[in-house]
Amino acid sequence: FMGRLDHSKLAGDFYSVFVNPSLTEVLCTTTAEAIAMGKWVVIPSHPSNTFFEQFPNCLMYRTRRGFVSQLKTALENDPPPLSDELARLLSWEAATMRVVTAAAISERDEARSQRINRAKEGKGLKKAISGFFNTASAKEESSSVTNHASFPATSTKPLPVQ
């Protein structure tokens, strides 16, 4: 272990391979930095690493043998240079836009969420009403109430009776 070092000191030719075997690191900042510095990066094929598949200096593995093979490739070859387009993907601006895009809710997602919430509210009300009445005559009375009542919080239509 070299202790604390500024990562720019590692940007020279002395180190050319970065290995990050983690399956739990979801931010992967160190992996992005190593790729941006033009190092080989050897990482597991995992959902948290999907973004890095597009970089030519990223070597992914699925098994122990795959790891050994990818590490051997990295140690025996120089990493390919990044294109300007790929280098831009590693900028803070591009990372921020990916976060904003991922956090955005599309109109389709919003409409789906509203439909689900309305369905949940409707089921909850039906369950509450059906559980409140125990007798057959009470159920008949509830039928006439629910067929003519409106509930503005969930719907302006009468609720169907089960």
C-alpha cells in the first residue's frame, strides 16, 4: 500500500492497470477515474458496472478464469487511448446529466403511477366497506349506498359493488 497519494501522481506510465473486484460499490468513482486516466480497468461484469462496458480500456470478467485472462491481457498490452467523445462521458457535466436523466419522471411513468395509486385507493375503500358490513341485509344496504355515492378523493364515479 502506497499510503495517501494524489491520483494525478498515478497518471504517468508507471501504473497501467486498475483492478476493482467489488460487487457492492455502486458509485464506482475510482473506476471512472482510472478509465479517464487511460489505465486498463479490470472489473466484474455486474449491473453496477454496465456503464463502463463501452470503454475500450475496460476489461470485464464473469469468472475467476475470466479475471485471470483479462488481467493477463492488461499486463501484456498497452491500454487503447480514449476518443474525445468517450472522454466527455467521464466529465462531471456528463455524470450530472446522467443523474438528472435517471431521476426524471416521464409523463408515461407519472400516468402509470397515478393509475396504480387510484387502483390502490379503490381497493382499500372496497375492502373497508365490505369488511364493515357483516349481514346480508347490511350488504344490500351498502350496495345501494355505494352505487349512488361519490368519493371525490378517489373518483367521481360510483364505486362498483363486489
